[in-house]
Amino acid sequence: MLSSKGRVRILRILADIGELNISEIARRARLNYATTNQHLKVLEDHQLVKHKKFGRIRIFRYNEENLRAKMIKQLMELWDK
């Protein structure tokens, strides 16, 4: 799940910013829409991110309730120091 640099970038973005739509995540991660969508599906399957829908728009956010996600976020924070 963390073997992809793109997924790690997406996790960092969502952990830092909070909630974003898929287009904004793709822009900030410098990935195309389809690749970002695939990465988000994997991250969602592992319960590291969640999404909510507003019509056709999906807003993704880091899943702070998941213990594994909390630990990954702490690791990222320590890594940045």
C-alpha cells in the first residue's frame, strides 16, 4: 500500500490539508486524474482515507479514526523533523 510514491504523496497532502476533491489532490500530487483515482481506491480499501459525496463530487479526507492511519501520520510528522 505504501510502495507507491504517488500514494505517499496523496497521504501527506490529505494529512496536512484535510479535505480535498480528487482534482485538487491530483494537481497537488502532480498526478493525472486516473492515477490519483486508482491510488485513492487502494488507500480507501486499506481504510486510510474516506470520502463523502456531494452529487457527483467526491471529497476525500485522511481517516484519523483508523489506528494504522494515525501511526502513519505520526511517522510522517517525525520524518519531517
